[in-house]
Amino acid sequence: MTLKTLLWKEFTQIRRNAFLPRLIFALPIAIICIFPWVANMEVTSINVCLVDNDHSSLSTRLTHRIESSTYFNFLGMADTYAEGLRDIEKGKADLVAVIPKNYGRDIAMGKLPQIFIAANSVNGTKGSLGSAYVTNIIMQNLSEEMHVTASQTAIASVEEKVLYNPYKNFKVYMIPAIMTMIIIMICGFLPALNIVGEKEVGTIEQINVTPVTKWDFIIAKLIPYWIFGAIDLAVSLVLSWLIYDIAPSGNVGLIFLGAILLAITFSSIGIIISNYSDTMQQAMFIMWFVLVCLMLLSGLFTPIRSMPDWSYILTYFNPVRYFIDLMRAVFVQGTGFSGILLQFGGLTAFSLVMGAWAVVSYRKNS
């Protein structure tokens, strides 16, 4: 009966808040509709210029092939490599490819011509991928031009099979991970700010002198946001299907089960922070600090395997890492429960530890 009364109080407070209901329901729409477009690690629109020192029909064919690629913005032809390099120095070009003299003759004689590529690697990802794109186009072109004498060349025939994401759509990789942010914001941020807000206005002091147990108080604070988090996750799944035609390949129930564990974990983290914070501003800064650290170590934007050893070890102590791995495994690969036992184990451990800490750290009579 006490819990029912407290829940009625929480839902009433949320309903009377002019901003909170709008935030709860607008957040998944904004994140799913905007983030997959801006949080995109695909490298396209690379500015490239060419230097053709051969001026043969074969070099012209290669030029047209690079020009027609959707990965490049073709800036035109430069007379010399020095001229193309000046475009890089001025920031106009990202990459310069130099077709050597006798390019067409070498192909006709069965020789493998050497094409020079200079890439601006101030942005290392853009530079390396730009070079890889051009190299791939060049090798494809050479293999077609030299098909008669392919055995005399160093060109290898490679058969590629793309699993789970055949079109290499980066949104398939990002959307499941972006849903993590929705759960963290709804189930972590809002309960923490709610409790600190009650501290600031003094209503929590009235709760402290009542027979309400701290278990009832904490559970009543969290259940509404768990419900809203589940609704927002469902809305996100529907939007990803309607807007991007991307739907879970695996069991949706596993996604919601993992989301429940993550919600418990971050709700507990939010309560822990609110228990040690005196003002809403203080709680907000601490939550942002925790969130940024956990997101950077989660594999959301960069693969955790590419991190230094010391930071890779830290990812094992990050609940977000386990949930993102779970989401991508179930959502993209269609993995069953047996394939994500490690992720469920990690999330369960975090939810138990953080939940116990949240209850212990709350002092009802302080």
C-alpha cells in the first residue's frame, strides 16, 4: 500500500511537470532520427585530384572511374604533382593520385604500373581510407584491363563474403548502440535529478520523518523511469524499422532483458550520485563526467580492440560495454542467449553491486 501511494505521487509529479513528459517522449524520436546521420564514421566526400602523365585512353578510363565513385569529390586534373600538393596544403584536396608515364604501354605489355598516391593524413582515418578507396579502384581497373595476362601480374583474386551487414551500412552498426544512450538518459539521469531536486526544495525531509522504508522510497523513484525507458526503447525499435528499414535479427525479448539490467545499473548509479550531491547542478556535472567516461570506453564510436591495453582492460569494468556488445550481437547478428552469456553475466553483476550500493548509501534519517 505504501509503495502504491509513493508511485501515485511520482507519476503525479511527472505529469504536473511541464517539461519532463515532453523530454521523455521526444528523446527517442530525436536521437533515432538525428544521431544515426551525424554519428556516422563512414568516410565519404573525399576531395581528390589527379595528375595524368600518360594521357592515354587507359589512363583516361581510370580517371573517369575515380571521378564516378560516390566516395570522392573530383576536383579535376592537376598539371603536376607539385600543383596537386599545393591544393592539399591549402585544404582544398585530401588526396592526389599521379598516373605515371607509359601507364597504358605497361598494361599492354603485361607489366604492373606504379601509381603514386599522396594523402592528407591530418585526419588519419580519412587519409588511410581515402588511400584504400583509390587503391581498390586502381586494382579493380588493372585487373579488368589486364585480364588477358592476369597470370603474369601480381594481382590476386579475392572472393569477399560480407556477413550480417551485406551493404556495409554504418547505421546498422550504430543504431543498436545509440539506443543505449536513451536508456541511460531516462533511467539514470532523470531519477538522480529528481532526488536531488527534492533535496533542494525540502520535500525529502518530509519523507525522512515518515515510516516509509528506504527500499520503498528508492523503488518508487525508479519504477516510473523504468517504465518510460521500456516505452522509449520500444519506440526506438519501431522508428529504426520505419525510417531505416533496420529491424532486430534476434529475439527482441533478449534486448529488453538486457535493457532492464542496464536500467537497474544506471538507476542505481544515479541514486548513488544523488545521495552524495547537495544540488542539482552538482549531480548533473558528476553524471555527465561518469557518462562521458563510460561512453568513450564502451566501443560506441571506436572498436575496443583498437584501444591501448590499459584502456582495453578498463572496458571490462564498464556496464555500457556489455550492453552495446549484447545489442549488436542480438540486433545485427541474431545471436541467441547462449552466445551472450558473458554480457548478461556482466550486466547482472553490475546491477546487483550498484543496486546494493545505492540502498546502503541512502541514509533515510540524515
